[in-house]
Amino acid sequence: TVEEIDEARNFIGSFDEASRRSGIYVKMQEGLDKFARCATGSVAPAITGIDLKGNSVSLNDFKGKYVLVDFWFAGCSWCRKETPYLLKTYNAFKDKGFTIYGVSTDRREEDWKKAIEEDKSYWNQVLLRKDDVKDVLESYCIVGFPHIILVDPEGKIVAKELRGDDLYNTVEKFVNGAQNKEMCFLTNKAVGWECP
């Protein structure tokens, strides 16, 4: 999380002068800078890919919604085992300010399209351009697949490393929590009550 990174920065900032001049200290700072860009609580880095119709679709196109970002590729059996959980979550919350943005790193477009057809994963799917794959993976600190995160309506990462039933439960918590706050505000605004 952003808070944990700040704690680590404060800790290494307390090192003595000689330690802070070392190459290892510089590497620690670089590592913290890298992880700060993809930590829970940070703004989700930009992603743009090509959808099934050949249109350019960006993660920013979904501002105002909760977005489950699913990094995957057709040959990843672990990625595809998450599809039933993704489908359950998508169907439950797609009409409640939520969507899924599937981001594929497949090299062959036909493999990507075949996997979507086989899995019936017809939410927002994009294929990254080959030249963009490395930068996107680095900007999200991805070292393995699947890599599934939840981005809030303002574009901040609010949950990471989601799998199985945790996908549904996490989305439910955030989406229903947001709806409860909105309903509380609308209901109680006139009488001046405070919402939790």
C-alpha cells in the first residue's frame, strides 16, 4: 500500500549519512519509487488497447465506475480458471457502476479471440499492442499472471491480487459500500444527518 511504502521511506531515511551515499540505498529508493506507482492507494497507470472491433479503448474510458482490471493471456491456464469467478462478479454488478477491463498480452490476435469465445468472457476486452506490453507490465509491477486488481471510480487502485471468491467478495464490498453511502447521502441530506 501507499502507507507501507511511506513507512519504508521513513525507515531508510533514518539511515546514517554514509549509508545514504551507498549504491544499495539508491537501489532501495528506486525500488520504492517503482512500487509506489502500482501500490494500493495510488492512481492506476494508463492502459490503452484494441478491442474486439478494432477500436482503441482506454482504462480512463471507465472513470466513474469500479473496474476490475484482469491482466491475462490465452495460454495461461491459471488466468482462464478465474473466468467463472469473473463472470459471476460481472453479472452480479454490471448494472451497479461496475465493469471488467480484460487486458491481454497475447502475441497472436486469433489466440486471444478464440479464448474469449471459448470462455464466453464478453466484457470489455483489449489486446495490448506488442510495443506497449513491457511498459504496461512494468507500470503495474506484474511478475506473474493472472494479475487482477480493482480500480475505484476516481481511478485509484483499491485492491490487488484478487482470485476466486475473493473477486466477488471484494467487488461486492466496494460497490455496495458506495451505493450505501450514496443512498444515505440522498436520504439524509434534507434532515442534516451524517452518513458513516
